[in-house]
Amino acid sequence: MLLNLVIEHKHSPHKNLTKVTISNNLKRKAVNEIFKRPLKLIREKAQSNVMDVTLNDVNSICRSIYHAR
């Protein structure tokens, strides 16, 4: 007996996934480059890529960087 299932996802697009990916990359970089401030790392990342993050996202990323260190 074969079942034919159609799965529909009803969640928002990848905005949160993008923030998580940026945060993880910056945490990894912050651990390696311990003398750079978190906002400087975020600015460097923003200059190299187009980031669609809010001020709350930036604050959250800063906190996660400090916590990772």
C-alpha cells in the first residue's frame, strides 16, 4: 500500500535563519579574533554582505558574541 502525502509548511521565510547564520559566523570569528569589538565585527560583516537585520537583531548578536567569548 502506497501513501501519497503532501506536506505544506506554513512558516515565515528564512529571515530568522539568516540571523542565526550571521550570528553563528560572527561568534566563530569573535572567538578567533578576541581583540575586536563585537560591533566592529558586525560592521565588517555588513559591509561585505547585504544584511537585513534590525537593531534588536544586532543587540542579540552582540550579546551572543560576548557569551561565546
